[in-house]
Amino acid sequence: MLLRVKGLRKSYRVDNVEVEVLKGIDFGLSEGDFVSIMGPSGVGKSTFLHIIGLLDTPTEGEVLFEERPVPSAEDERAVIRNEMIGFVFQYHYLLPEFSAIENVAIPCLVGGMEEEEAFERAREMLEAMGLGNRLDHRPGELSGGEQQRVALARALVKEPKLVIADEPTGNLDKKTGSVIAGIMREINRERNIAFIIATHDEELAKQTDRVYMMKDGLLFEGR
């Protein structure tokens, strides 16, 4: 099992009131899985993704990668994030002052990769996204769909075992969103990279192997 969570709970204190967002979730994901999570806004999908992506910690419960408990030390968690997990969000979060290839190379450089190899990997990934003629363009010179493809290339450049995507087509028109969905599915099949996608996009959800619904702080398989 690539990812497993047991008894996952998350609470926040708001105005001295304890608000429980996640209420005891058990979930497993194998290598190469391609699954989606649906549910109303504010139900806890992003909170769940942040916890399994090691961007947040649960109030209770356990997260395991490859059957090993995730460490509590932030520097060790950061290594796992950098080496094993790619992130795609609704907004691309590209650095506006850097070109497409520079944005994609950043995770490799942060991880200590030599500059030549980092940029070669970035080039190959952008070419795989159909952006070989946009390598030196800055985000402001790219369309919304192109920016999201750069963000997807950045998430994939280190060949992670898992990509976590939070509303990856949410800011795109239907046609462009369909292109992004198709690219993710193709990458999943060709490279055996697992994807877990939170989405309101019914067409995207239909392409996934399993659909989960989040309701009342719990996760259920099926619509």
C-alpha cells in the first residue's frame, strides 16, 4: 500500500469552540491508483489532502507511506514531500518572475539536484505537456491552461509516487479542463503515478477509477 490513513481526525478551535472537520477516516491508496474525492465546498476535502500531503498534521490518527508511519519532525516530513509527493492546486502558484522551465526546475534544485540535470528534466516534462515552445515564457505570457500544465509539470518533475490535486480544473473552462484531465490520466497510466484528486468536475471524476464522497467529516466510496 502506497498510502494508508487510520482513524484520521482533525479539529480546529474557532472562537473557543472546537470544530471537528474530519471525524475518523480510514483510507488506502495503492501505487498507480487514480481516484477522486467529491463533496460540497467546506466539507473538509482540502483539509484531508493537506494532511495526507504532509502540509498539516491530524488531531488524531495515523498517516503511513509505504506502510511506514510519517515522522513528526518537520525536516523529515519535508524530505518525503519533496521526494514522494507532487502537488497541483486550483491556482497554479507559479513564480511570475521566472520562466516556465525555471518554475518546473525549482523542486529539483531545492532537492539538491545539479542544475544541468534539473533543467533537462524540466525541459523533458514540459515537452511531454506539449509546451516545448513555451520553455522561456513567463506565466503572464501563458494562457490559463498552459499555466496549469506548467504547474502539473512542476508536480511531476521529480517523478513522485503520488500526485495530490486540489480542484486542478476549477479555474479552467470546460474544454481546457478536459485537456488537463486527459493529461493527468495519461501520466497516471504511462508512469504508474498515483493521483488523488478533489474536484467538483463531474467529467473529471468519471475518468477516475474510484470516486469517494466526503460528507459530515467522513469519506465514503461511491457517489
